[in-house]
Amino acid sequence: MAPKGTTTEDGWAATGDGIIDWEKVVPLFRETKAEHIVTEHDNPADWRRFARRSIEHIKALGL
């Protein structure tokens, strides 16, 4: 989710660019048996940019 008031891309953002506190969530991922992380964006203006930024952020978090 993009910050409140964002109207571009229908209020969506790349993973790490929005309002979710990923550093708080990551330890919870590690407590599960999940093997995959899925990023989603319903209306990216540039899907390659969305994918690249999301992947870079996930890697930076050590996932």
C-alpha cells in the first residue's frame, strides 16, 4: 500500500516503497514454514520497475 493520499497506480506501491513496516514483519515470516513470498500490484505503471524494486527490497531484508 502506498502512503495515504497517493492516487497514482490506484494507491499501490512496490514492496518497500509503501507503508508496511517490513522490518517488523520479516521476523514473523521466519516463524512460519512458508517457502515463498509473493509481491502483488494490481495496476503498475511499469511492471518491470515494480518487480525490480520489490525484489531488491526483499533481498535487502535478507529474504
